[in-house]
Amino acid sequence: MTPRIICPHCHCPIDPLSLEDAASGHAHYLVCPECDDPIALPTATLPAAAPLPAPAPTSAESHVL
């Protein structure tokens, strides 16, 4: 049997695999399928973001030694 979580808004027991992903700004959410309210996830439970690549040098920076 799949473990259930309790929605903090509607208090329904929910299968965690049935939650939908959503993102807003720097926050990641799961959406309750019963009440459609977002459930915020603690940052520690989220996968680490991939580092961003370094920006390409501008023409002025490419001529500086």
C-alpha cells in the first residue's frame, strides 16, 4: 500500500504519487488533486539545481588580457 500524506488545506489523505508539480519564482509546489491548493515543499527535499553556465564574454572583455 502506498503511504499517504494529509493535505494541510482540505485534510484529505492523498497518494503522494498523484500530486502535480508546480513552480513559482524560487519555490516548488505540489498541488493537491482534491482541493487544488498548493503544498510548499521544504528546500531540503528538492533536488539540487544544476549550476548555471558562465556567461559568454562581451566584445570588450574578450580583448582584455
